[in-house]
Amino acid sequence: MTASVGRPAGTDARAVPGPEDAAVSGAEGALPRVLIAADKFKGSLTAVQVADHIAAGLRRAVPGLTVESLPVADGGDGTVEAALAAGFERRQKHVTGPLGAPVDAAYALRGETAVVEMAEASGLRHLPEGVWAPLTATTYGTGELLRAALDAGARRIVLGVGGSATTDGGAGMLAALGARFLAADGQPLTPGGGPLAGLVTADFSGLDPRLAQTVVTLASDVDNPLTGPTGAAAVYAPQKGADEGDVAELETALAHYAWILERAAGPQAAAYARAPGAGAAGGLGYGALVGLGARFRPGIEVMLEVLGFAAALDRADLVITGEGSLDEQTLHGKAPAGVATAARARGLEVIAVCGRLALPPESLGRAGIRRAYALTDLEPDPARCMTEAAPLLERTAQRLAGDFLT
């Protein structure tokens, strides 16, 4: 470390209690190498745009600075985009949207590894404004997207979940892959979580045989079980338009669904209903655990591996991470916390940028984040902060550079 640099006047960035801020230097006094590994600023900027604007601000302050961008995601919205930025190939597919109408969805492919984001096919983004379908929205399109990845030769699939419009327990996804869910009259159930209350027979014998030779990882930033007070219906269905009656109906339907799947797939299905991640994406996590043989892992942990984060750390002297809001949720599996944990384990300083900062210095320190800079320090109006995020982010990066890179 070189001589310390004081905090600029008027800066409200929160610092972890400890030594005075010091500039970071590279090998033998050369300019440091900076790695930007930030998530999206939801509603304002994609992860790629965040990295671009941070890099622009840094280079304006320190010409000639070496900056590497590795946009990250935790399994939710933006997961495919992060993979594409890391060199994966975009593949496009027409699939069934959550309301049954066709939508365009993308997945990412590199060799035999595919990154599939369920929100691409079955996410809230595909619902018209003001239109909700908590009882009938389907994950069938996610299954079609998985089948497309299998057709393309994928034998390792990262299934990122989050931002779903659905609460169907993944039944639609499994149906698209060959499973059969039948009512008392022997006919297939109609789509959605509500009709699961009438499920009589679940048959997995027709599941795509390629799944048996495929490693599927369920990547999520939530660890809720399928049912109960912290389950898919109780916690997340209201965000998808469900009222109190809908939540109760979905809870009953998902519990019945799990009971039928236990009869069809064995006692392990009951254990999966209580497992972390089963409640992710309206219970799609449960369907993936039971029907796809998926293994649940924290989304950011999986994505850092897929994106080659360890190798990028080898090339870095300082890591900058961030997301739209740094708050208590950040500490529970969100991208900045995962980035900070991995980087600090390698002895690297981690600085965060965000739109809004709602964590005290002590929490930042425990998460491995040395300092955090919020755009609201420059523009207190939240609405203007979101619409002007790009220039504010560049100004914030310049301030960061003055504190740590000069």
C-alpha cells in the first residue's frame, strides 16, 4: 500500500472503521489493476452498463488504468446477460410464456455448459402491465428452454431462478420435458399452481432421458422451502398478484402436489419439499430437485465459477462490486456479498457502489466490503437517481478513484 489518501470534502460514502483509506498500487508501483464485478442496478442499468460506466469514471480520473469488467448475477434477472458478457454464445428460442402466449427467450451456451434463466421464459417481465395470473401462470416455457439447451448439446446446465410470474411448483417445466400430470378424468391438468389441487397422477417415465446424463444446478439467492409460512405461496405469491385467498389456495395446491410427487418419486420427494431452494421461483426449485435431479447452490457462488471469477481475481489488485440497493438482503446470498467473500479470501480490497445504501459500516465490514459509495449521496431524489444513474455512476467512480487509486 502507498501513502494514504484522505476523504474528499462532502463525501458521504460509508467506511468500515479502521485504518485511514489508502491508495492501492500494483506490482512495483505500477498502476493497480481493477476488476469490476457488479450486478445490475435494477430499473436503471444492466450489469454490463454498470461496469461500463464505472470503468469510464475510473479512466477519466486515472488515464491508462487497467480495468477488467466481469458483470455478475446471482441466478435471477440478468444471469444470461452476465454469461454472455463472459464469452458464452447467445441462443434464442420461441417458447411458451407464463400466460400461454409465445415469447422470445434466450439462454447462454459455451461448449457443454448452458446457463438458463427461468425469467427469460416464465418471468414477470412477460406479463402485460397490470395483468396478473397467480393461479394459472405456467413454467412450461422454462422446460422448453431447457430442452433447447439439451438439443444444443448441453450436459451441464445452470438453472437460474428468480423474477418468476409463476407458482406452479415447476409442474409446467417438467411437463415440457415429458412428465405427465393428470386429473381424475385422466386428462392433463390445466396450467398453473391452482389446478395442482386436482392432481391425481404424476408420471415421470416420459422425462427426457438426456436429463439422466446431465448435471443440473439450481442457482438461487433464496433458500425457502416449498410450503409453510416461509414457502413459495406465503412469501412470494403476493408479489405476483395473489390475494389472501389465492395464497391459501396455492398453499393447499402445492402441499397436495408434494404429496402426489412423494407417491410417484419416493420418500425423497417429501424431503425435497423442505429443502433449501424448493420454494424458489414459485416452487420451480422443488420441481427441479425432484424431476431434474438438480442440486441447489447459492446462485452467486455458481455464477462466479461459471464466469471464471477466480482467474479474474488473479489479475486484479482491487475489486469493485455493487448493485442497486445495498441492504440486509445483500448479506444473504446476493452478488456483492459473494464477490466480497471470494475477493477478500484472496487478500484483495473490495469497494462497493450502489444506488441506495442501507447498511451500517459494521455490516459492510463483516461482509468484506471496505467502503461503499451510494449514488444518492450525489442525488438524494430517488427518481432522479434512477433516471440519471449512468452519469452519477461515472462521477461516483471518479470519487472512488481519488480515494483508492491515486
